[in-house]
Amino acid sequence: MTNAGRARKAHWIVLPLALMTTVAVVRPAAAQSLAPTAGYSLKDLIQRTLAVSPEIRQMQRGAEAAMAKKDQADAGRLPQIEVVGIVGPSSRARGTVEGGSPDRKDKPTVDNVFERVEMKLVQPLYTFGKLTGFREAAEEGVKVEKAKVEEKAADLILKVKELYYGRLLASDMLGLIDEIKKDLDKAIDKTERQLKAEVPGADEMDLYKLKAFRGEVLKNREEAQKGFDLATTGLMFYAGLDRTHPFELDAIGLEVVPKEVESEDRGMGMALELRPEMTQVRAGLKATASLVKAEESNLYPQFFVALNGVYAQAGNRTRQQNPWAFDPLNDRYTVVVLGFKYDLDFGITRGKIRVAQAEHLKVGEMKSFAEQGIPVQVRKAHRELTEAKETLKATEDGWRNAKKWLVAAKANYDLGVGESKELGQAAESYARLRADNFKAMYNYNLALANIEHATGRAVKEEAK
């Protein structure tokens, strides 16, 4: 029996394992040592990630700073009090304005000390919208920072899902490769025994082809193992797990769980309402509009009521009762006044107003961009889900029939009535269709994750 032309090139059973390299390479970092448990679910990993993530804590610190700024803006309505106390040497000053004094300024006699306390209280009355503008801007700033926390949480949820499904995909690919390798090893052992026994029809070309196929399988296994290891490292890093401890997932391989999702049009509407990015730009527009109002208020005077009180005393000076005489070292008085303050800066204030207006317009452009881009993300995620469903249907029957073909080809080869070419083609077809099926499962689960992320439901879904 001739074996010429029986073999395909080694790429017959090259699996599309490069698909798994989409798993992001995680930067090395020391994760927090938390007591690990076996069989982590996706929800477990997400909850741990949100609890220990430094990125989340960084955004939370920003929200805390925004709340502190709001407290400052709210306090602007309250009176501002300044108290100054001083102590120093006192030159002697006896007598009165009317009766004269035996002491002279040009020949001072310093033989005591004075104490002086001065208090100023200023209460804003009307600022033409300055205080209100700052308060409104600070309040909206808190909303912006809180939305940033939610945005970062949504991004981390999507990243963990990518790694989780990526590890399951790599696990399925490893199982598929080991299955094919096992069949090829059996065929190689049989061929080697036949050649050693000089069985008629045994050909060394069959042995060379089968070993070449196995070499390709082993190479692809290394690619699959790399994807598995990277996904594992990434999950442990984000979840804050000690990489020296055992780590297992609650699932062995990918599964497709049918899930109802909202229509594309409804999803777009939800996204524009729920996405934290939209919350940021909406609050940002209000904040910058309030800052414009605050800057414009500087074009007008700021009205206030003030209380000024002084208490000063020195033991070597006579306190004057004449209302025309004031002694800064030995006197006391309290006065309440109404006043206004106005700064004339020849264009600086108007320049600040234009800057604030430009910032407001910039945020408006960001809002327009988000309103156009976010629906595109929703549409893309829905298209990916549809494609994954169709691929699942197309590959389901295909890989099952390819499996039957491979079983029959193995049986024929074992009985000596089959060819290595037939076995290689069957292995190639089964490997390709099964790998495509696994990839469709991965794409299906990831598309669902992308829909939740794109519509702004990711954080709310995990909170249930």
C-alpha cells in the first residue's frame, strides 16, 4: 500500500490558540496576602477585586477630596473670624491729652509690657452669586468624583471577566490538545510496532507525518499553557491573592448560559442614562456653569457686615477717655460696620471668566462625544453577541460530526485499513471546529459582559 500524498503539511492540526493571547499581560506586583479558598466563582473574584483594588481606593480618595471642597464652599456662607494677640515692651505714658504728660516720645522710658488682642468678624451679605456658584460647583464635583469610582469599578469588573473566561478558554484548549495528542501517541506507537515487526504495508512516512503532527500539537500546547498562566496570574493579582497559594475556579471549562438582554435601542437609552461617564459630563456641565457664575460675580462689589473689636492694656500708660485720642497699647473698643469690597484689575477678571466659559464649552463637547460614542459601544457589543450565537450554532453540529469522523478514522487506522492522511484530516477538522466552538463560547460570555459594561449595568448587576 503506497503512502505517497497521504500527509498534509503540519499546519493541518494547528489550533487557533493565538486567540487566547488577547488576555492582557499583567504587570508583576505584590498582591495582598489574603486567605485563599478553592473554587473561586466569578462573583467572588469581582467582589475581592473591588474590595482590595488600589485603583478603586485612589478614586475614592478623589471623592473624599471633593467632599472636603464642598465643606469649604458651604462654610463660605458663615462669618470669617480673625483673632490676633500680641505682647511687647511698653513705653511709659502718664497723664492726659488735656493735662499733658511728664513723659516724652523722643525720650521713651520702657519699664513694662503691653498686651493687645484684636478680633475681626466678617459676614458676607450679598455676593452676586459668588458663594452660590462655588457651592453648586463643589456639589457637582462630588458627583463627578463618585462617578469616577463607579467607572473604575466597571472597568475592573470587565477586566476580571475577560481573565476569568480567558482562563476557562485556555483550560478547554489544553484539554482538546491533550485529547488529540493522546490519539496521535497511540497511532505512533502502533506504527512503530508495525515497523519493528516488519508488517506488510507499514511505512516510515506514516511515522514521520504522525510525529510532525504531534510536534505541532505540543507547540500549540505551550501557547495554550501561556494563556492559562497569564490569566491565572491576572486573576490572582486583581483579587489580591497570594500567588504561592493554590488557586482554582468553580468551573472547569466554558459554558453557555442563555440570558435575556434588552433590545439594542433600549440598551442605548439605558447607557446614556446609567453610564458613569454620562454622569460625569452632566455633573461637569453644571459645575463649570456654576464656576462661570462665580467668576462673573467678581465684576460686582461684595457686600458684608463686619465687627471689629480691640482690647489692649499696659500698666505704665494712662488710658485716655478723650474720644479724639487713641492709644494702640492701652485701649478697648468695639465697632460694627456695613461695607463692600470691589477689586478693579483692568481685564484680569474678564480673562478668568473667559477661561471658565471655555472649560464649560469643553465639557459640553465631551458630553456630545459621549452621546455619540456610547451607543456605538452598545451596538458593537450586541453585534458580537449575535455573531457568537451564530458561530455556536454553526460549529455545534460540525465538531460533533468531526468527532465521529475522528473516531472512525482512528478505528480504521488501528485495523490497518485507514491511512495517516485520513487520520490527520479528521484530527485537523475536529480540532479546528472544536476550537472555534470554544472561542464562540468565550465570545458569547464576553459579549454579555461587554453589554453590561456598555449599558452601565455592570456595577449594579454585581451589587445584587
